[in-house]
Amino acid sequence: MRLGSYPGIEKVSFIHLQHLFDEENQTNFSVIVSLAEMLCEVPIAFVGIEAENGTLIKTSSAISEHQNSWTLPFHSSLPIVVPDIKLDPRFSNHPLLESGICFYASVPILNPIHNTPVAYICVMDKMPRELNSKQLNGLELLAQQAFDIIRINLENIDLKKLADDTVTPSQEIDTIFHNAIDAVIVLDDIGIISQWNPKAESIFGWQKKEVIGQHFHEIAFPAAYHEQYLQLLENLNYDAPENHPNTTVEISALKKDHSTFDIALSISSATIQGKHFYICFVSDITNRNQISQELVKQQKFYENILNKLPTDIAVFDANHKYLFVNPGAISVKEYRDFIVGKDDYQYAAFRNRDTTTADLRREQFLQVKESRKEIRWEDSLKDPEGNNITHLRRMYPVHDENGDLSMVIGFGIDITDRKVMEEKQAALVQQLSSQNTQLIDFCNIVSHNLRAPLVNMSMLVEFIEDTNNPEEQKTLISKLKPVIENLHTTFNELVESIQIKQDLEIKSEDILLTDCIRRTFEGLQSEINKSEAIIETDFEDAPSVYFPAKYLYSIFHNLFSNCLKYQSPKRKLVIQLQSKKTDGKVLLSFTDNGLGIDMDKHKDNCFKIGKVFHHHPNSKGFGLYMTKTQVEAMKGKIWVESKIDVGSTFFIEFINQKA
């Protein structure tokens, strides 16, 4: 019985159709539903019909809420696409809103005889979206396939009814033959057609009377496939058919109008009343192949996009096995091909690497899986040239409609340039802040230290202008020289202190501390001899420092000068120097038994520009300020511990020291 023989399918179809949605028959639609989900890239799809009371019976339990109160939103013989049902008044108070559904689309499964909907293919998503023309065309092709399934199942229902009647075996076989869902062709032992069922007429376009007595391959296949077909027949063995189960191949076939289409061909051998036959079963798979080709094309399209992105992307299944990895993550194709289906531990073994990174990746994956939330982090690795490469990484879970983890997507963006810019920006801000402080200090020094020499110079100039005595003028002019030299020295020291923090590109090198002592002694030899100072050094633990040479020599000179300048008249001067190394740092200390500093009074001002603690003709307050500026320019630290009339110890911490 054919579906077209039903008078008014809209009225009688539900009685028959509802059996198609029983649990045992729902699997008939599983491929249709899966293809609809993949084609439209949505998590929810189903084939549904309406019960007599208007409620919905469907093939999927993906949205189980309000199961008994569901109704189809509309009835139409045309496709319906609603990007966001919250914005569509036709969905007002519909149960789909309570289920969190936003996107809805349906394509009717039409009975071509009456052009009326028999059922609907529906797709939904919990976020707004659109369908493109290719996706709509694909759904319409699936609807045609679904109608064939419905029609075939209704025909099977009719066949079951007929089976209850008393028929002869030959009548049963004839009924099955004529109502088979596939084209069935019976061939004799040399491949000539002896039976040709109605489905074969529909698929190939040839009537039975036109093909009986002809070779099947000459009627049904292009010449290029004749040899393949004949080889299939030759491989079948009549004497031991159990050794050759049904053979199915996908092959191009030929219609009566000479157009080609894709079929699945199965051939089996049989012996009836001593005669040998071949039985061929043919299914038209053109639509299925078209949909598959579209899906493959879309997959390649999206993979091509992912492979061209500058970010590294990896996709994992629920068990942390790789599903996809792009060239940004692994540049070598051989390694990319290997890792699919493997985990990080297998990849580490393949590349002969330790499992440190694999352990970290597993920990991050489990954190995402258990928390069900996205995580972010930064990591840094060395490139082949030894440069630090920093990535901002994200890993987030993707769950299916049942809330189960389906995949985890991870990607990383190279932010090395950004980190470098941030570091430069921070250094620039620090430099600007320092320069602002220096500007204030500079103004104070100019106001304080330069005013007196300028006043003296002004007075001397006035005296020179007021006298006509050449000898007196010569004497006054000679007094200008030390004032100008003092002014010049003060100005140069100010300029040098400002230049230190602007010199961001100064290079460090390994310098022996004994070399610093030797150079300092050479510059201060007369002062050291005059003071008869005792100098003790202990550089055994850290004999060298990684630091700019001109800064280190200046630091030694300034601290030694202070020790000599502010020695106590009550005792012989003793200067002790010691260096220690710990955790990549070197701590250098200068200790003397001189006049000391009142720390209660000067605790927060010890290193300010122009700050002096004792009266001395050569004290200008630049030495400690310069030393602090040089140390902090290289991210180090300097501090002092002191007691009045006991002595002082200056500590300098040098960072980033080589092992």
C-alpha cells in the first residue's frame, strides 16, 4: 500500500504516525535528527507530530520540561525561522520560554501528493541565531528523507496487517518484493534482469517491461563502472555463500535520462529450485551524500579559519583527549596528526619530553571540568634564542543539552609584545615620577645651593665696577674663580644625578670587588694615608657583582669618601667591607666607626639630595643621593643603620646576580 492511497492523509495519519514515535521506532529518525543538529550547529533537534489534542509527540527528550503541555507554535507548509522567540508575540506564554529556548526553526515534512505537513523537523538553541540558505536547503532535503522513512514505515504497518491475512508464501514474497523500501532487482546467473520491482522503476526511471531480459550493468551503470560491477558478481560463490556475505558498495548509477546519481548497491547470491540467481538491493543515497558533502565542506571551511588564526587552539574531549589542534599550537603537521586522540602524556612520550607540562595541563583541565567554569592564566616559555615568550591562555568547558561535559576548548594568545610594552610603560612611569621628584629637588638645590654663589658673584662684579684701582680689580677677579668653580661643580653634580635615571639601557657586567677597592684607593690615596685608616675586606662568599661598572666605582668612591670625611677624632678609623650571596642577590656592607648619624632625626631623609649630617667644608649632600639613585636605577636597595658617635653601616642589595 502506498501513502498516496490514503484519502486525506491529514485526517487518518495520526493513528498510524503515532506508532512511528514509539520508543522502538524512534531510532529510525536518529540519523535525520543528528544530521539536522550538525547542519544547523544547534544542540537540539527532533522530528515531531501533533496528537489529536494538539500536544506534541517528538523523537527527542532533549527538552523534557512541560512534556505534556507542548504544542507546535505554528502550522505551515513553509519553513519557519524565529531568531529569538522572546521577541515574537506568537510565542507569548509558550512553554518553550520556560525551558530557556531562544532560537526556533521548523521545516514541514510534506506529503507530496497533498502538499500538506505530515510532521515537522524542528531545531532549537538556547541562544539567538540565524540559518543561512544552505542550512535551510539541507533541512528541506532531510525533510524529504524523513517523509520517505514515514511512508516506508506506514507501508510496513500495512504489510503487517496483510500478514495477518491468510496468504500463500509466494503471495507474501510478491507483496514484500513490490513494497520493498529499496529497489530489488533479480538477475539470472549471467546477470540478465528477470525481476524489477516498482521501487526500481521509481529510482532508475525504466519500466519493468523495458528492462526484463537485458544485462543489469548495461542499463544501470556508466561504462566506467562495468568492470567493478562484474567483479562483484564474480566474487560471489554459489557453492559456499556463507563465505561471501552480502557485499555493499557505493557507486554511481545511471537513470533512463542518462543522468547519474549515487546508490548503495548490495548483491547476494541465491539458489531457487536448482537455479542460480543474484539479488540486488539498491538505495538512492544522493541526498545523503549531498548533505554529507555539505557537512564536510563546512568542516573544512571552519578548520581552515581555525588553522589560519594567529592564536593557538586545542579542543579536548571529556577525557582530556585531543580532538583538534591548529598550527598555532603545534606547527609540525606530523605532530598534529599524532596528537589527535591522544593526551599530553602520550605526546610527551612521543617527543621524549618530561611530564611537567603534561601534569600542569591535566591539573588545569580537571579544574575546568570540576568547576564547570572558564579559567585564565599566563605562562612564559623560552624560545630557541632564549627569549621569554608570554601567552595569555584560556580554557573553558562546553556542555550538551543534558549538562554533561562534551568538550573543553583551550586557546592562547601571544602577549609578549604587550608585556614588554607594559614593562616599558611601568619603567617610563617610574622614570617620570623620579624625574618629577628630581625636578623638585633640582629647584630646591638651585634655590639653596646656587643662590649664595650667584649673590657672591653679583657682589664681586659690583665691587669690580666700582673700583678703578687695577690691583684691586685683579684681586676681586681672582676671588671670582673659586665661586665659579663651586657653581660649576654643583651644577655638574645635579646634571649627573638626573642623567642616571634616564640611562635605562646601561649594561651590566661582572666586576671583581677587589678591583673596585684598588681603583678607590688610587683615587683617595692621600686621604687614606692621612687618616691612617684600617681597612678590612671579606669578599670570599661573593667576590664579584653583576652591575654597571661606572655606577659601582662611583658607589665605592662616595661611601669611602664619607667614611674618611666623617671619621671620629676620638679613635683611629676602621672601615670594614663584606659581601654575601643569597637567592640570586648579593648584599654588600660598608661599616665604619665614625661620627654616626642621628637616625631619630634623619631616618627618612638620609638619602635626600642636599642632605648633610655634620659640618664639613666639602659636604654638599650629593654623595648619598647619587649612590641611592645609581642603586635604584638597577632595581637594587640601599639602607643605613647608625648610632651617634659609634659609627654607621650602609647596606646595598644587588639583584639579578648570575649563579
